[in-house]
Amino acid sequence: MNTFPISFEFFPPNTPVGADKLKAVVQELAAVKPEFFSVTYGAGGSTRDKTLATVRDIAAQGFDAAPHLSCVGSTEDGIAEILDTYRAQGIRRLVALRGDLPSGTATAGEFRYAADLIAYIRRSQGSDWHIEVAAYPEYHPQQRYARRDLEHFAAKVKAGADSAITQFFFNPDAYFHFVDEVRALGVTVPIVPGIMPIHNYAKIATFAARDGIEIPRWVALKMEGYLDDAASVRAFGIEVVARLCERLRAGGAPGIHFYTLNQSALSLEVCRRLGLA
């Protein structure tokens, strides 16, 4: 493991070819000795089996894996069953989320918020799990009031979270301000910045618009000016993300969590720029 911890996130592949590709990506990223790999989980657990299969594959390669676990639309018995399954695989870290209600579902189930899920896990299973939670430096896109979002985050930590991973962002001041705000509320757990390398600017811009994430105007204008010049987009994207990570590390961030989109090249290059590879 690096002295400056890093971790990587994947989504469950939909095809056998994708699964084979991801195994190769895991091996490539393992060269920088990450703390763990996380695997996402669809709305209402719609990718539950694929998440489990991906976590199994990562664990079988000898690496720590952290499945996402969303609770909306779930029951306590259902969550207990999932945790038993992961426990049998030797998994002891997870990312606890509220998640989105599946389309056509009328009830949120027995858990309204991620804090309810975390409290249930701690109440029923004690300290067996290392629980990560989500943080939103630019606030949750569905939250109208910043203060309320900060209080919801503090409630997740109070319920028993060990650490947090942020939504991706490009404005380091938003991250540092968020950390200061929640520290003032008594939150002491590590808050790891989530960073998304710019694989495809149009896709990243769509994600950012959906999730209320600011892309600095100077970055957007330069990216849009490159049009179809993929090499320039790649080079400029690496420069922007590497500088962001350097500033975060210099400012005291406890690590970096990369949203890889199941690719290795850009994350590895940023790690090289940081002297981690």
C-alpha cells in the first residue's frame, strides 16, 4: 500500500468480455498498491448479483474489495442476507448508500436514509465492517439547503461510518470548505476525495450537469475548443486532474479515490504524476 492511500472504483460488467477486461484492469491498477477496489450497486440493488460476482473476482485475485450497498427499497432481513453472503467471501469493507428507488416502486422499504442502514449494521453486526459513506462537497443534487446536507452527512458518521468518499469534483476549494464545515459539526473521520479522470469530456459534462458538479469555465472552454482532438483532450484532462490531486494532497487530503469507469490508463498516468507509480 502507498504511504498516500489510493483506491479505485468499478461498475459491474454486463458481459463476459467486460468481465475479462476488468480482470486485466484490476491487475494493471494493482501495480500502484491501492488500499482497496470498490464496486457499484444499481438502483434498488438491480446489479446485486453482478456486484457480488465482480467482488468475488477481485477477492479471488488477492485484493481487498468493497461492494456498494444501497438500502432504499430493502428490508433488514434482505440486508442481513447480503451481508452474510459477503462475509462468506471474506469481505469486511463496504460503501453504505441510500441509493435510488427503482422505477415503479412505491415504498422506500425499511430504510429511509443511509444513516438508518449504518445504524442497523452496527446494531446487528457490531464493528465487523469498515463502513464507507458518500460525501458531497458541492452538496447532494436533491438537497436544497446546504446546512441540511451537512447534517445528514454528520448523521451517517454518528451512526457508525468509519470514513467517507466524496462525489467527484473539480473545485478543490469546495472539498476543503466541506471538510471544514463538517469538522465544525464534530465529524473526525477521514474524508477521501473522489476524483474522475477525464476519459470522455462530453460524458463527464453530462454526469456533472446531472449531479450539480461545477466544471470550471476555463476547463470547459478549453475542452470544448479541442472538439474531436482526442489526444489534446486526454493530455489536458490528465494535467487538470493531476494538478487537482496535487493540491488536495498538499492540503491534507487523506488519500484519493479514483472513479475509473473500468479503465486503467488515465488513473495510472495521474498516479505516475503524483509519484505513486
